[in-house]
Amino acid sequence: MSGINKVILVGHLGKDPEVRHLEGGVTVASFPLATSESYNKDGKRVEQTEWHNIVLWRGLAEVASKYLTKGKLVYIEGKLRTRTFEDREKVKKYVTEVVAENFTLLGRKSDFENTTPAAAVSKPEHDYSGSADIGGDIPF
């Protein structure tokens, strides 16, 4: 039996997606996502925030660059990937990222009213499932 690598997160973007265009026209977007949980400790409410590195590829990255901005609440499904690289001093580093397979914007209708006309939406939730070749201006 093979294993399962599935991540589901609901959180707020820590900054606007950073978009890069690689050789061959491949687009990649990345951003930090904050998830928070709260609990009571000694009668006081304590909030703990975790930060996750999110990476989106190809068409999903294009859609994210149009619709995701700092502070937006988003539902993300994907899988964990750990990659290695050497820094300038030739020290081996490890980075764990969530490679998103789809995302859904969450929030109230008013959260979307200050967007540009091309990005304006009529419903508060939109699902951008992981198709790598999303064509046209609006994928829904």
C-alpha cells in the first residue's frame, strides 16, 4: 500500500503572491500562509500562529496572482514537499513547502468589492481546482 500526502489549510495570506516565470513559460507563485488556533491556558486565551510556505504552479499560479492578496482568507489543498539547496556558504538547507493543488477564496461578499472590475466576483467563494492549463480571463 502506498502512503497518503494530503494537506488541508485554511488561513490568511501573509503577503501578496510572489510570481516568477521560469524557462519554458512555466509560472510559479509562492506566499506565506498563517493558520491560527486558540486555547485556554491558566484561564487565559492563548493564540498560536503557524506559518506555511505555499507554492502554486502553472495555471493555478496565474489565477492566484490575479485573485489572491495579503490578508485574504483562503482554503488550500495540496501536498508536502521538502527540497534541499546549498546557501552561499555551501551549507545544505532544507525547506518544507505545501504544493497547492487547488484553492478556494473564503470570506464575505464585501471582502471582494474593492477588487478591480476584471477580478470582481459575485459570490463569496470560488474554487480554483488544480488544472495546470486554465485558459481565458476568468476560470469559472
